[in-house]
Amino acid sequence: MWITNGGVANWFFVLARTSSDKSVPTGQSFTAFVVDGDTPGISRGRKEQNMGQRASDTRAITFEDVRVPASNVIGAPGKGFQIAMGAFDKTRPLVAAGAVGLARRAMEEAAKYSMERKTMGVPIMQHQAVAFMLADMAMGIEAARLLVYQSSSQIDAGQRNTYHASMAKAFASDVANKSAADAVQIFGGNGYNKEYPVEKLMRDAKIFHIYEGTSQIQRLIISRFVADQFK
């Protein structure tokens, strides 16, 4: 299990199964805890060497015979899964915002390069194949940003934002990955070289498809909302 900031965290949010009764639904079998990082029995693994976002301190955290007082329970016993899902509604728009930022950086780098790099006597921006990739980036970025704004404004208004939070996270992740990949394509061979910035953006982008719930999970959540609308 990879834990972001695992090497520097002072405390951990932990979901632990607290009911062994098989008749209790899985979603009601977990309890949420705050666990102090210095609690005996907690060990932190080495910093993982990830494909991208390498500044992130990501580690495996192991719990062995860790004792946690009842006073560290968050909410009520058996409500841990609901608490975690509610937290995702707030963190997914934040992750989506990061994806929008990465996509914007990819577009800026690609646009600047396309103005400088020339083929056939003109900047490659003037070739329709390149220009259309940049146009697609711009459209995707603006649409993803609006989904971030929508899901975030619902939080501010005290409204449930699960539907739009999953949309923002899934869509912005796709936009970030496509924008980064297209930026590498626009840079050509230089895009595949570490002396230029876009190969790093391509590596950094991939994790947006994975953490805070995979893109497939987001689509599952969205599809259930759609199904409920047309029952």
C-alpha cells in the first residue's frame, strides 16, 4: 500500500475492519481512526522510486500489533467507509485542479516550442496537424477547469458534489494525459529527451489516472448516478 507523504506524516488516517460479523455489509464493517505516527508497531518503508511526481514521499506503511485508543475513533464505529468516501468528494476536485495545471503547462510548453521550431520554412504551429493538437488541448483544459469549479463550488455551497467531483477527476486526468502526450508529439524527438520538460510532464500525468480513485472507479460512480436519473 503506497502512502503519500508516508515518510514525513505525523499521523495517519486509517480504516480498519472492526466487525467480523459476515452478516454486516462491507461498507459498515470499517471504522476510521487517527493514528499517531510514533505509535509503537508502525514501520515506514523506503521512499519509492516512482515513474513520475518523484518529489512525492511515497512509502509502504506497515502496522504490526498497533494499539489505538477508542478516543482516536473518527465519527462512529462502522462509519469509516462513509467518512472516507465523503473525504474523496473534497479531495478529488483538488486532484483535478492539479491535472488542469499540468495540462496547461504542457500546452504552454508545446505552443512556445511550436512557434520556435520550423519545418518547410515556417513555424510548425502553422501546420494544421500541430495547430489542431494545441486547439484540442485548449478545449480540454477549459472544460476540465469548469468541472473543477463546479465541483468545488458545490462544496462551498454545502451541496453533495460526488457526481461532479468524479467527473472533474476523471475528465481532468484524461485531459492531462492527452495534453502531455500530444506535447511530446509536438516536440518530436526532443520531447523524448530529458533535456526538454515535456517527457517529465508525461510521466507525472499518469498518476492522475490512478490516485484518489482510478478513472474506472470514477466512471462507475458517474454511471450509477446516470442510471438513477432514468429509473
